[in-house]
Amino acid sequence: MASEPEPSPYLQVEHLVARYGSRTILDDVSMTAHRGEITVILGVSGCGKSTLLRHVVGLLTPASGRILINGQDLHRASEDEQEVILRNIGMSFQAGALFNSMTLEDNIALPIIEHARADQATAQMLARMKLSLVDLERAAHLLPSEISGGMKKRAAVARALALDPALLLFDELSAGLDPVTARELDELVLRLKAQLGVTIIIVTHELSSIQMIADQAIMLHGGKVIAAGTLAQVRSSDNPHVRAFFDRQPRPQTMEHGLLETLLVDRG
């Protein structure tokens, strides 16, 4: 009896090149992400992690390469086709990007009104449902300035869920939070994966989060992919940059040349 073919990835990044002016940020980057899995993008600051997310969500256009969302080429689609594709993507930015003058409920209702053409009452009801998914239903009437940092992160997740996306992108979701609050966010992400069956991609450098949530991992260095696969496969890589990341040990060139010289070489 023939085995069933594996489902195609929900997200495919193929040979992506990204540039800011004459500077190449991503160089021939490829990756895939499947439904119901959490893919973690790893790497030191400045390696291109957030730039990769911004290309996936359509905020930046590739210099070359393709980004396929559910088989559709995002950057070769018409404007109307792009709008349909992007409605199936929800993103939570590192700083949350909530509107400070609006309550949490209104922050989440806004994209529902604008993109789903819902009336105010329906949008607010749906917004409260999204807030309940992240355990913030009792804070619906509060402003972002009236809640903690962890609650702001949860509210940003609720807004990313506003249009029931099939693909969720999180940029440094637990950055700057205490370990207990960060763990609660990791548990939230795992719960969303189990309940909604969505594709989740997370940029992070928090080892505890990576070990808890990652199904697949991709590590970038200098704009290139240096390791990819299951977390176990990536962790077993003998690449010195991978080893330095997971073991938190100085790289060989740091010991030979000193920290300052190594940093200057990396930036060059």
C-alpha cells in the first residue's frame, strides 16, 4: 500500500536575497514551515531574523527569490490577491505596536472592522473572544498604558489572531520579560498550536523558550542559513556559531583575537 504524500509546507521561502541599498542582509535563504508546527528562527542580533519576517508578511520586497504562502507567490500576486493572502497572516511585533489611545478591545476590533467589514458590535464581540483566548477578557476595557508588559504581549497576540489567520509570526515574543511571564507566553503559544492547528514562526534568542516550543528550527548567521531541521538536528550541528549560541561558549576566534576584534570582523 502506497504511503500518503507529505502535505506541502504552508510557508516556503526559496533562495531569498534581501538588500538595504548595497548591503546584503539575507543571502540565498530558504526555509519551510508546516501547518500545526512551530518553527523558530535563531541567530544573534543583526543576522537578518526580523528582515526575514518582514519579507514573509509583505512589508519588504525581495531582491530575488520567492515567498510562497499556501502555494501562492506573495510578491508576484496582484494587489487584490496579496490582500487575500495577507489576511491569512497575523503578526505580533517585538514592541507590541498597540494603539495607546484605544482600549485592548478596540485595538483588536479595528482590523476586524477594516478588513472583515464587520459592524462595530460584531467586531467588539469577536475582539472579546480573541482576548479570552489569551486570558485577557477581563482587561478588555483597559488602555495599553494600564497593563503590564506581559499583558501587552498577550494583547498583541490577540490582535494577531483577529482575522483567524492560518500563519502566525511572532518577533521576540518573550523579550524583556521575567522568566515566569516568558514561560506563560510559551505555554500560550503551545496552547494556540494545539487549539487552532496554525503554522507558527517565532524569532527568538531565548534558550528556554526554544527548548520548550520548537518543532523545527533554522539558524541564520551573516545573512545565511547555517543550520536547519528539527531542534535536535540543529543543536547537534558542529558549526562553531551554532555551538556558541547553544552552549553560550566563546567562539574560537574570540579566544584567539579578543572580543572587540571579533565583533568588528562580524560587522564587516
